[in-house]
Amino acid sequence: MQYEAIVIGVSSGGMNALKIISSSLPTHFNIPIIIVQHLSAHSDSHWINLLNEKSHLNLKEADEKDAIEKGSIYIAPPNYHLLIEKDKTFSLTIDERVNFARPSIDVLFESAAETYKNKLIGIVLTGSNSDGTKGIKRIKDCGGLAIIQDPKTADSEYMPKSAIAAIEPDYILSLEDIVELLIKIDQQKR
């Protein structure tokens, strides 16, 4: 299968999880990654800069109408929902919070599922609410690949457990094994 995008949802404990993933993917990794990390509405981009220092890929905050490019990692800006349009560009909204969050994982996952269908990989990582559960279900319903962090390895197990209860995931893995799987999938694509 030739996957065209990866969406990742993460909340409590996310900085550590994102550090492991972004620093472990090699320079030649091609599949674009789009991330929602639950943030305070007043967060600055300092934490993105910290991740970017360790990443081998271009890591940046997503912006309105940005085209989604291979070899890049995009992060939803604070206080905006991040959506993927049919033309594979981003749009930002300040619609109501979903699952008490803006940005919401479900909003990103559902719009990505509609755009990429079975060419999408959805990943739910550590977190302390159920955001991402509806979205990963939508990804699965559209034929995408569903990967959930093993709750035993998560800083906060609630979000992975919620996702596992809602769907039959394709994989339940530690962060290190998720990275290994993504690299393998990307290499098969070439």
C-alpha cells in the first residue's frame, strides 16, 4: 500500500512522545506527518523549535493554505483546529472546541480520512481524554491504517485505551516500534 500521509494525535505526555518520533525518523523519510498536540491557547512555538533541533525532517507549524509536502512534519497551531482540504492543503478554523480541545485530534483525523481515504495512517498516542477516538474510527472506516500506542508504554493511558475500545487497531505498539513500522512502510513505498 502506498500511504500518502500520517496523522498523529497526542495529549498528556506528548512532548516526550513527539521527541522520540521526530528524532528517530531518518532524513530520507518521505510520508508527510501532521500532528495535533493538545496545547494551551497561549502556547508559543518554543517547544516546536526544541523538536526541530533534534529532527532530521523539516518540522514546522501548519499554516492556512500550506501545501502538504513529503519529508515534512506539520504541527497544528495553538487555539486553531487543523483541517486537510481535498486539494491536500491546510485550513485553520476557530470553531468551537471538540472534546474540550482546540486543536482537536478528531477534527484533523476526520478531515484527513475524507481526503486520503485508504492512503492514510492514523496514530493515537498518549493522552488523558477521548479525543482521537472518533477520528481513528473514521480513518479505519475509510480503509486507512490505525496504529495505537500500547497503553502500558504511554505516559497517560486513557487516550490509547479509548481508541482501542472503539476499534480493532491494525497495530498496538510502543513508540520505538511505531517508528520502526513507519520507516518500514516508507521504505516499501519506494
